[in-house]
Amino acid sequence: MKTIVITGAAGFLGSHLVDRMLAEEYRVIGIDNLITGDLKNLEHLKSEERFEFVEHDVTTFTSVAGGVSCILHFASPASPIDYLKIPIQTLKVGSLGTHNLLGLAKAKNAKFMIASTSEVYGDPLEHPQSESYYGNVNSIGPRGVYDEAKRFQESMTMAYHRVHKLDTRIARIFNTYGPRMRLNDGRVIPAFIGQILREEPLTVFGKGDQTRSFCFVDDLVEGIVRLLAAEYHLPVNLGNPDETTILEFAQELIGLTGSKSEILFKLLPEDDPLQRQPDIKLAKELLGWEPHITRREGLEKTIAYFKRLSPEELRHKEHRTFN
Ligand code: UDP
């Protein structure tokens, strides 16, 4: 049986990848230091013999007993309020963590994939964003810690590929949503759904004319599995090109849920990208992949998940510090 190591295993994407890799018949070792992850996301695997959880910070020396065929490095704080609260950990997991795991991959002769991000494009001046765009990133702004950590992560991964001939993959992941997101992580989808369920106004930042393109988690996981199987080492965008403004999105959610919530406009956070839409031509050609789950379908599944939370969890609000 092949062993796969997944970092960030207790997080939103990480835990979905654990499930998928178990379904693909791997033995899975999940690593997480639980600073933003939650063991609740792995609770259903308690009696799964092919799954092992290790609480560990990958920014320190990381080792695993026995053979490993693949490492997926998905550990990172991933929402703007997290980068503000724990900027140094965000930088370290993308840099030191990546270096340690590349070392582990080299020692085990394992395939290695990193979770890069559309944030490498910063506040993009090219639209939609294709892999050949170099980006427009403010290295010293509040989001810079995440953007630069991920850019460094890409550079380091390519260096190990070029120097040590490591079998590497770089997924550039655009906004993804679904069950197991943290209700209080400040990102727009859990924030709006939480506000609707608590019958509060929806907080739209700025005029709400900034755009995002949301991909449902199951589509993304399929893209990751296909990328892992492809012989391709340069970055590949994975996301859903279905673009919406944030204001239209708020109105869509209100319509979808029949909510009576109103819209409350708040200050736009610093360096909030004005537009974001993946160009997925490469993923289509290379992987025969494109998202299939419509926003309505994905949102219904996500809302159903949040509705199952306890009243205490629902009341626990996000604390954006910069508004
Ligand atoms: N946003 C908003 N209201 C909220 C949370 C976020 O209007 O309560 C906006 C935010 O300013 C950004 C977009 O929604 O333009 C997506 O934000 P998110 O934090 O989900 O992710 P980002 O794509 O900015 O990393």
C-alpha cells in the first residue's frame, strides 16, 4: 500500500484531501499543528486503520517512519484574518515548512505537491489571470506575508525540481469553499452564511464591486488528483472561472436562502484585490479538468453544513481586526 503524507490535514482543504486519498486506497499520514485546523474535521476517521494523525509543526524538523510515495504540503493559515493574527507563522510554514518537507520528499524519493494560490498574482493587473502572469504583489502589506510565503514556496519547489530532480507539482488554487470551512475565519462565504443564519446584516466590504470566482471543494480536489497524476512541474491554475462581484454574491445568497438580512457596507481592507478570475485553459488541456458544480449547488451543500452547527458555534463570530 502506498503512503501519502498530507500537511494541514485538519484544515478545510487538507481534510477533504485525506478523505479522497483514503478513497484512492492510500495509507494516509495527516500532519497538523492545529493553529487554524480543527480535529473535528477528522473525527469521522477515528476508526480508519489506514489513517494516522500526527500533531506536529512542520516548520521544525519533520520525519516519518517507512516509505512515502507522495507529500501534499497544504498546511498554512489561509484567510486574511489569520494572516493578520499570525503573520510570522504564515511566513514560516510557507518557507521553513516547505524546505523541511522538500527535504523529506528528497529523502523518501517521494512526489511533492504544494498548495500555491491565486494570491501569487496579488491585486492583478491582468484579467483573467493565467499562469504566465507574474503578479502585482505588495510584499510589505497585510496580505504580503501569505503572498510572499507562497511565492517563496513556488521558487523553492522549482529549485528542488531543477537541482535534485524531485518530482514536483504546483497547484495555484483560487477561492475555494464548502463544508468544513471555519465559520469564523472571516472569509466571505462562511461570513455571509453565518450572518444569514444569525439573521444579521451581510457585511459587504467597500462598494462590493470587487470580484471573486468561487470553486466548490469537490471540484478542486478532483483537479488536485488529476494534477498529481500528470507529468507537469510548472504551476497550474485550479479554480472556477464563474466570476461574480461581492455585492451580487451577497444578493444571490439572500435570494437563495430567502433571508431578510440587509446589506451593511464596511471599509475595504487594505490591498483587497479588485478582481480575481482563473484562466483554466492549461488545466483543461493538461488534465481534461474543469469545475462542474454550479455555485447554487455548492452553496446549498455548504449552507446545509453550517446549519448543522450548534447554536454556540453559530454565535461565535469572526473578529476582523482591521475594520
Ligand atoms: N468580504 C466582504 N465581506 C466579508 C468578508 C469578505 O465583502 O464579510 C470581501 C473581501 O473584501 C474580498 C472578498 O469578499 O473582496 C473575498 O474575501 P475573502 O476573505 O473570502 O478572500 P480573498 O479572496 O480576499 O482572499
